[in-house]
Amino acid sequence: MGNICRSPMAERLLAHAVAERGAEHLVLSESVGTGSWHAGERMNRPAAAEMDRRGVSYESFRARQLLGSHIDTADLVLTATSEQFDFVLGLRPDALPRVFVLGEFARLAATIDPALLPAAEPSPESTRARGQALVSAVDDARAGHRPRAADDLDDPYGRSTAFFTGTADQIASSLEPLVDALLPKRH
């Protein structure tokens, strides 16, 4: 919502996971908030502390507000909650095939056979084609159903350190199916 807790943690955890696969030049991860009240601010202190604990860079992060152009240029839009999912679709109803709640995407991506996706080659074009095919397959797996309540991430704002850790754990585990399908580990 304000782009200082869940969303920036997801942005940075995804960027970190991609970098661990040596593919930081292939995937761009950006976060924005549905509101503008924190625009320009740094990541919330407990969220930043959680990133520190995990060895994830966040220093350059500044909160921003969602614009229609963010949706228009994204191959995949992940929201923290179904409420935010609805907000995004309120701005761009035609973006539905590319908009998911993070937990929903993770749940459905785990059902996709990566062997059915285009080859995973270490090039921007190949990665984009594979990513677009994955998003399309996950949209097909959604079969028109709405996200489930269990797909939502709880908002850690104002909560305990343990709650931030739990939220970051949930984000990281939800990103695994995306990263594994998009950038399979090379043996």
C-alpha cells in the first residue's frame, strides 16, 4: 500500500534470488505502492533490518506510487493482497492475464511443468519469452478463479520483528516457484 514493507521486501528478495542465479541482467524487479503517502521514503526500519539479516541490498530503495505506466510495461504484476489485485485491475482491467496476488502466483506456478516452457537460455530475449509463457500458463491454470484469502500476505507494518521475519519468509517461499521456473538451476 505505502511501498515501504511487503512490496520492497519482495522486490529486493526477488532481485537477490535472481542475482544468486547469475541472472541480474535478465530480470528487472520493481515495487510500487497503491498510495502516495510514503513516496520518496526509505524502506521501513524493521523491513530493512530483515533484509540486513538476509544479506539483501536495499539501501537505494525509495518508495513510489503505482502509475498506469508501471502496469502497461510489466510482464508480470504481483500484489500482496486481493484488495491490491482489484486496485490494479481498476486501473487496467485488460491487464488481468498478467496480474496475480503473490501467493496465488506461487500456488499456481508450482503446478506448471517447466519442460513445457521455452528453453531457458541466458539471454534477455529468451528469459522474457520464457517468463511470458510462464505467466500465460499460470493465467490458464487460474481458470478465471479469483485469488484465495490464503494467497494474501499479512501487512507487517507496526508489528513485531518476528512478524516481519515471517512475512519475509512467506515472500521468499512464494518467489521460489517463479525463480525456479524462469531461471532453472544449471547443473
